[in-house]
Amino acid sequence: MAELNLQRRILNDDISKEEEILRRLRDHFDLIDAENSRIEAENIVDEARRSRLRAEGNRLDDAASTVQCYWKGILQREDYHKLRKAMKKKGKKGGKKK
């Protein structure tokens, strides 16, 4: 009977040691899971920030393109009017020859 009690105590000691190891591992992996969740949340925030900056950059690019097109149109119309005036003056110089 004493031998059985000794085996039971040894087994109980082994079980308590394994439970302690299990508790430590669970605590460790809980910390790792919390860290991974925090990193994932940071990545989501960073992606949202990058998306917002990309959208802002696209908006500025579109605005710059609009201004450039508008300005180029103004310059083209000015050049066209100069060309038209030059053509009208050139045509009047000849006149009738007698």
C-alpha cells in the first residue's frame, strides 16, 4: 500500500509540474496573441493612413492636371489669335495692282 501511495504522490507531483508548465505556456501564448493583435491593429491603421494619403495625392494630381490643361488652353487660344491676326495682315498687304 505504501508503494501505491508513493506512486500516487510521484504522479501528483508530475501532474502539478505539468500544470505549472501548461500555465506558463498559456500565459506566454496569451501575451504573444495580444502582441499579434496589437500589430495587426497597427497595420490596419497604417493601411488606412496610406490609403488616405494616396487618395489625397490623387486628388492633388487631378487638380494639377486640370490647372495645366486650363492654362495650356489659354496659351493655345492666344497663339491662335496671334496667328489669325498675322494671317489677316498678310492678306491685306497685297491689294490690287494696276
